[in-house]
Amino acid sequence: MKATIPLESHSTLRVILSRRMLVALVMGFCAGLPLLLTIGVLQAWMQEAGLDLTWIGMITLVQLPYSWKFLWSPVLDRFTPPFLGRRRGWLLMAQLALILAIILLGFSDPVHKPGWMVAAAALVAFFSATQDIVIDAYRREDLSDEELGLGSSMYIYGYRLGMLLASGGGLIMADHMSFCMVYLVMGVCMLPGVITTLLTPEPAMCAGAPTTIKAAVLDPLKDYFTRTNALWILAFILTYKLGEVMATAITTPFYLEVGFTKTQIGAVAKIFGTGATLAGAFLGGLTLMRLGIHRCLWIFGVLQAVATGCFAVLTKTGALVPALAAVIAFENLSMGMGTAAYVAFMASITNKKFTATQYALLSSLMGLPRVVASAPTGFLAKQMGWELFFIGCALIAVPGLLILVKIAPWPAKPQRA
């Protein structure tokens, strides 16, 4: 007797393999790839070239466009290029400019003209941030409300793959070819995004889109801050992943102090951990389709907090690789699921009239704890000790969960994402 597959499974499979999910995956890949080309890979190049640590440290400043991208996002909502439409037109221009900037960075001279290298890296970050603005807006407008959860997880999946190719792949290639060639290869790796932009359809423009720059700047803010619980939502975005961000910001020194070797850290925490994150993003997307965004924010938020606290277990077990693998698997899996719900929630609350501006503002706010809250983690760990520090990071998740009572109460019935 033949086993039959439930109709709901067929439906889920069709959604996963749909054009919209493939586009979200490819665009996520193209958003994640440039990020580490201006940090890890570039710092390795500068170190190999013998540059002073002052220059190597200053290169992190080129990341500022990612935090300030909301400043020029209204332009992308207000104006429509004369080709491909409002979203695809801007996206194509950002992608082509980004490819040229990556290649230009590859031809820079870190020894004789480090200033030019910094300028080229800043251009990569600017066009990458601009690409992010348009990709986020396109994804929100292309996906239905029911597809936002899985679409966000596919985007995160692609984003992590892009980061992995740029960081791990870029450094491995640099052992066998010049850094100039590495950046040329990375530029070519952006071409699938260009092809996707050309082939995918333009989402319909929502009625009431801004027709002036003033409207593009003020209307999104007015629309957001006049809605119910606007300030509570901002507080939630700042606090939901705060404990996890603080804990993971200083894990490498923690692993070394516990007694793990650099090889063990690289193999388990980085490579194995990335796989767990990808699995978590995909699993999170499937769960979002079945349970809805609100329920998943609760479930994944609790899992994130528990997983963060599990780092404290390693202070008792010592340098046992199986214990490290278990903690990393749990933490990265829950992080991937939590991020999928988090990103889907932010997309769901944006107004399609000015998606680019509102999402850019929210995502910039999302990245703020990564910069600000990570700074004092070393001091806190030193004063509290590792065990109390990680337990404290787990407890920091509680305010974000309590805010859910206000902005995303547990629904009586699952609301499909």
C-alpha cells in the first residue's frame, strides 16, 4: 500500500520551491556577501601588508552606512528610475555600483595608498547598505503576509551563506591567490543577484506612495508614531535579542579561557555553528507558516534566553568538545529561529506605501544593540565572572518577552505567517 503525503505538505513544499522564496534566498545571499569584505577579509589583507594597527582598527568605521541607511531611504521611496520600476530599478543600480566598488577595492593599494583603500571600502559599504534598503522593501512588497515568515527565513539562510562565502571562502582563497583576485571573484559572485533582479517581476506600487521628498521623510514617521503601541514596538526591537547579542559578542575569549583550542573553536563554534544557524532559520520559517509570527516570537524568545544561559554550563564542564557542540547547536539553532521571527515581525508592521524608509529605520534600530550593548561586555564578564555574566544575559531577555504581552499577545488560534 502506497504511503500518501498530506495535502498540507504538498502546499508547504510548493511555497518553499516558489519563485518568491528563491528570490528571497538569492537576495539574502547578495546582501550577506559584501558585509565581511569590508571587515574580516580586508583586515586580513591589511595585516598581511604590514599596515599599522591604527589603520586596521579604523577600517571598522566604514560600516557606518549600515547604521545610517534610513537617512537616504526616503529617496528610494520617492523616486522611480526610468527602467524596471521603483524597486528593481534602484536595486539594479545599487548592485552594479556595488560590483564595481568591490572590484575597485580589490585594485586598491594598502601599502602606498591606504586612504584610497578606506575610501573604496566605504563605497562598498554604502552601496551594500543601499542594496539592503531596496531588498528589504522588495521582500515586504513581493511576499504576502502568509509568506513573510518563510520568506524571511529564506532571506536569512541566503544571508548567512553569503557571509560564509565571503569570510571563510575569501580567506581560504587568499592563501592561493592575491587579494585582488579574491575581490574580483567576489564581485563575480554578485552576478546571480543582478540576473534575479532582471528576471523577477516588479511588485505593485501601493496607492498613496509619497510624491515629494517631504512626504517621503515625514509621512513614514507620522504613520508609524500615530499607531497603537509604537514606542512599545521600538522598545521590543531594542530588547528582544539584547541578551543574545551581549553573550555572543565575547564568546571567543570565553572559549579560550575555558581551555578550548583555536582549532576546536573554529571547527565547532564557527563551521558547525553556522550550519546550526542555517538549520534554525529554515526550521523557524516552517514553524512560522504553521503557528504564525506572534506565537513564534514567544516560543523562539524563550528558547533564545535558555540557550544563552547554557553558556554558563561550559564553566562547569570545562573544555569538553561534546558539551561545546551541544551548547553551540542549541544556541545557534534558537538564534536562527528567533531571527526569522524577528525579521518577519518587522516586515509585517511596515506600511507598503513607504516600505523602504520604515524598514530601514527599524533595521537600523535592530543593529544598535550590536554596537552599543557589546561594548561593556568585557568589563561585565570580568566583574561578574563568566557564569553570572551568561545567566545575566539570559535574564536580560525577560523585558523583551514581557513587551510581547503588549504588542503581540499569544493568540487564541494560530495566525499563519
